[in-house]
Amino acid sequence: MSAREFDLIERIRRRAATARDDVLLGIGDDAALLQVPTGQTLVVATDTLNAGVHFPVETAASDIGWKALAVNLSDLAAMGAQPAWCTLSLSLPDGDPAWVDAFLDGFTALAAMHGVALVGGDTTRGPLSVSVTVHGFVDAARALRRAAARDGDDVWVSGTLGDAAAALTQWRAGALIDSSLRERLDRPVPRVALGRALAGVANACIDVSDGLLADLTHVCVASGVGAQIDVDALPASEALRTGFGGDARRHLQAAGGDDYELCFTARSDERDAVEAAACEAGVAVTRIGTVVAGEGVDVRGSDGAPWGSDSAGWQHFA
Amino acid sequence: MSAREFDLIERIRRRAATARDDVLLGIGDDAALLQVPTGQTLVVATDTLNAGVHFPVETAASDIGWKALAVNLSDLAAMGAQPAWCTLSLSLPDGDPAWVDAFLDGFTALAAMHGVALVGGDTTRGPLSVSVTVHGFVDAARALRRAAARDGDDVWVSGTLGDAAAALTQWRAGALIDSSLRERLDRPVPRVALGRALAGVANACIDVSDGLLADLTHVCVASGVGAQIDVDALPASEALRTGFGGDARRHLQAAGGDDYELCFTARSDERDAVEAAACEAGVAVTRIGTVVAGEGVDVRGSDGAPWGSDSAGWQHFA
């Protein structure tokens, strides 16, 4: 560790200010010492964002900081967990303090919203890459698992779908990017409160990172079931409706990645409880289909005719 | 996630075979569910290795796998913790299955030696980078903290110093690299058993990753003390003595990074207990100096004359 890396770590440590009584030892030792509440199960997720793969290279540093934490908190949300701590591993082409400050603006703003303490990590030289590991708690009996979808469950999704993919489409086309679509791409809002409210109410849950159909397929495979989806029931934002129509819009909603909404299943006699959870969390939820026996996701329009999509969702190693 | 990334994850999951009763849910959901033993404190460390920065680009995949976990387990060792779980975030320029298999050979071999379960992670496209987060347990009252060195403590180090830096020196010079030195660079052995045996016996502890003087300085700063070190007391391997003499050797031992030995302090009336811990762990330990009031690390030869070094240890952002 050079003097310069030490300065960067000090800079990060000064801003990792969220105080939690359960952090016995935070940044500055070989490892953090953390106290999990009695009776709670530890929930751990990790996700890495690489420049040019997970975000356009010209993305603002503060947005990269926000998104790196957001995609991880989204994984905790999909388990119904309460976030607590995170570690941050930052690979930087150079150690530009101004870039790091801006990155921390976004990262710490979201961390503060969820009471998440940054307890460790490292900074290294290398191509721009951000790896975050988040820790939270859940009552294991109430955790939302992918394998818990049951024949007859309703299929629900939170918020709206397709906005992030629409922004990427506009960006790739060299078009002016709608600001509210761009906001969804750069500053996704992890549905933490909704996930917590759904714990013990919903059955299976996953966050929509690869695209609704790809992610719902993961749930179906894990649960040994199939699903029928009404593509015309998928919720769309005003901005998406304005910019995209017909099958282009349906495709963005059904197959576009990076939405970080929650897709979950719940027994049909839990509809009131699901609506109450959504109301408590301040997030709209929409019923988009049904879990069925068998396998695969059968997508139809509101007219009942099959709707085809050749996309497998967000592609790495494409 | 493309079909190819899914295949890679399946490949990794099949080999993440270490079964632990405290893993309620491992790879395959949005997050892992893990049970921390009652009365134990969670210990978390994260470290990233980038190609060309933390290892020569021609390093074998299996050695990269070993080292990525080893450097993290070394952080747990320096806390006196018992390892339990890890996550792995792997950025790959391509998704070559043969490379991933070889990487896992090294990674899982070390994980199995320490009963560590791989419980999550991700694979992404990007320049070769490996980010690991390890989790373990410790009785917080017995944890080895950097800030716990006290005036009058002995300073100890495990094993031998300078071998990894010597291998790097030979590599950079284009010379034939001694195989036992290369082994120390590519396959460092985390001193987990020693760290656990020292918990409750030693005061402060750190693992030697940046170089002895740099790391001991971290301990001194955190503890508000200084240290006097006898550079001629630093333990050296036969291979190092054969390949390097005089100040070149002393420099490698005092300032070379990547050794992953433990440097720790203990009260002088704990010498028998320290030796007993080392014996129990099967690792030699050497007394190399004393903690003193003041600040800084004062390095002298066996003749009592000051010994100078202009190195600040392993440099990132150099």
C-alpha cells in the first residue's frame, strides 16, 4: 500500500460515517468485527460493476457509486432482508481523489438512506471496476427464496419495467436520452422496504436485473413450475410510453435488464396482504400472471395470442 | 446473464462442494443465508487481485485461484478468526471454461483445507480481476486488533520473510526464478491455525502483505507506540540465503511484500504461551524486536547501528 493508496483509504474511511452499534470494528484493521442480532440469519450478496459492461463508460462517478451499492441492496431486497453493512473493493486506473469523492457522493447517499455502514474493502490499481458485498439480516423462516413459487400463485412485479433498457437503447442509438429513463438506468432504486414488507407474505422473489422473462425463468426452474404472463399487463412508465410503442416497448419491458424491480409470487388469497405491503412500502405492484404446473414462461398478449421474444435478457460474455 | 455465464456459474456451483450446516442457502439465489454461531462475532475481510498488479500476468490460473483466497484468509488469520464462508466475484476477459476449471482447482484446494464454503458471487466480462470476501468467527474479546500493541511488548513474526519479493525480483530481472521462492509468491500459506492459537495470547497482529516495516508501522500508528527491530534477527529461508546476501536480502525481508506471515506483539511474560501457540500451529515464530513508547519503527543491525531503508513496501498507484 503506497502513501497515495493510504490517502484514498483515509478519504473513504472519513466518509464511511454511518454509525451502528453492531460494528465493533470497521475500516482500518485486517477485517471488520460485526455483531449479528440474536435469532437473525445473516444474508450476503456480492455484485461487481465493470466500466463498459455494466454501465456506459461516460457514466458520472457519483452514479457509479450509487448503482454499485443499489444493485447489491436489490439482492437483499429480493430476500426480504434488512441491510446492515457493506464492503467496497475499488479498482481504479489512477487514484484521482476528485473521482473518488464524486463516487462516494453517490455511494454514501444511498448507504445513508438505508443505514448501511461501510466496514471494509480495498482500493487497487486496475481497470475501473467496483465490487461490493452487502450484509443484512432476515428471519430465515420468512426469507423470500427463488425456489418457493407454487402452482396457482399470482405473479407480481413492482414499479415499472423497461425504463433502464430504453435508456440504453437511446444511448446506443446515439439519441438524446430521456432524463427520467436515464435516471432509472443510472440510479436504480432498490426495493428494500417492499422486500421486507413481503417477507412472510410472498412465496418466491427475485430482483429484475437480467430482464423479467430471464429472471422469472430462474424462479420457475428453481421452483419446478412454469408461469403464464400477460405481456400487456406489464407496467410501463409515462416516459417509456412516450418514447416507445408496440412490440418495441413490450420487448423492453419483458426482456430489458437493469430495472431492479422485484418480481415475486404469492398465493391468490394473499392479494390483500400484498397490496398492504406495497402500500406500506410506497411502491406500486402489478399482477402480471400466474404460476402453473409444468415448465417455462408462456407469454401472451391481452388478446390471448402467444407473444414471442428471442431475447434471453441482459448478456455478459455475449 | 447469458447462457454462457449461467454455464460458468453452474460450473462453479458444482465445485463449491464444502458442506456446512450453517449454510442455509448457498449459490443460486439472490443472496446466501448463513447462520453465525451464538456468542460469536462475525469477521469480514475483502481483497481484490488484478492481473499485472497483484500477480504477474503469466501466473497459472490455479495459482491465481489459490492466492485470491489465501490473501483473504490471511486477513482472518490476523484477527485470530476461524474461517467459514466466502464469496467470489470473477471478471474474465472471456469465459474460457478451462481457465475457470484451473482457477477453481487452486481456489477449492485451499478452501477445502480450511473448511470454507463458497456461498455466492458473480462472473462478469471484464479485465481479469478476482474479488473475494471471506467471513469467519471470533470471540470478540480475544480478537487480535492492530491497535492493541503496548509499550514493552515483544514483536514477533511467523515463518520467514522476503521470499515472495525475492521471486518478484528474479522475475522482473528476467532471471530463472527459484522454485521454492516462486511457490511463496504464487501459493502463500495463510497462517490461520497460528492466528487462532494466538487469539487471547498476543496483543496486536497484522499480516505482512505490504512488507514488514510498512505493516508494523500500521500497528504502531494504530496503537500510538513505536517499535525497535533487529534487521539481522528477521527470519530467512534457505532459498533466500542462497540467492541473496547482505543488504539486498535485508531489504527483501524488511520491505518486501506478499509474505502473508503474521507480525504480532505480545507481553514478554507470554513468551512461553507464544511458543506453545506456534508449536500447536506447526509454524516457527521469531522474536525480532520490542514495542517502545513514541512513534515510528527504528531498525538496527545486530551491531546496534541504524539500518536504513527507503522502501515503503508494496506499492499500488506507484
